[in-house]
Amino acid sequence: MADYEELAPELKELIFETMKTHSPYWKLLGIELVDVKKGWAKVRLPFDKKLVHPLGIAHGGAIFSPADSAVAMALIGMVEKDETFLTIEMKINYLAPFTNGEIIAEARIIHKGRNTALGDITVKNGNGELVAKALATYMIVPKKEFS
């Protein structure tokens, strides 16, 4: 991803460590951060039977979650230290079932303003086949609002 600026090594390391040790939701689902840069990120979700609905196919939320998480990781290096962000809207189109292997959600920030950011997400399976396509809008706010 030569088009995206690398994060400072200390920040990148902190993000990886935080997502491994302080994100109970990621741990619950099995989401893993693959790579992150300013404005771009990749997360991985291995298939697990705990993700399925009665027909044995991963629930749509299991695909939505890594897509949303990838946008958050892509945006994290683009906001100020005194800012945080929240998903305010996300649209996803499911194109293929997730029944085995893994999915990779790759997000790109396609617009970042003072108060909002827009992320474009592609979710593919381990064979590189498109599973879902999504678009997410995030609101950027001062951290003090959530203290």
C-alpha cells in the first residue's frame, strides 16, 4: 500500500497491542488486525462455528463487524490525540456467503473532514473472492465528550 503513509512505529505497535489486549468484542468474534496505515487498514476474521446462524452460514453481523472495525483502524492515525470517532452510518451489500476459511476486510478512508470521515470497505474471502462491499460514515468528536 504505497499510497498510504506509514504510522509512527510506536503508534502502530500501540494500536496492535491495544486491539489484542483491550478489545473484548474483537476477542469475542476473533477479529485480528493485519496491517494499518494512515487512511488504510486490513482486518481478518477466521471462520468459526460461533459466528453462524442455524443454516451454518456466518451471520451478517459477523461480516459487518470486521468491515466496521477496518474503517476505525484506517481512521485512527488520521485524528488528533484529543479526538475520537464513532460510526454514525454504515451500508453493506452482502455478495457471497461466509462458510469457511477467513474473510479480510480492507478499508480506505476516501474523505476526512473536520467532523466526519467516509470509509470504503471491501470484504473478501481467503480465495480473494468478494463477500461484501460497504460504505461507512464516522463522526469525529472531542474525547472529552466520552470521559
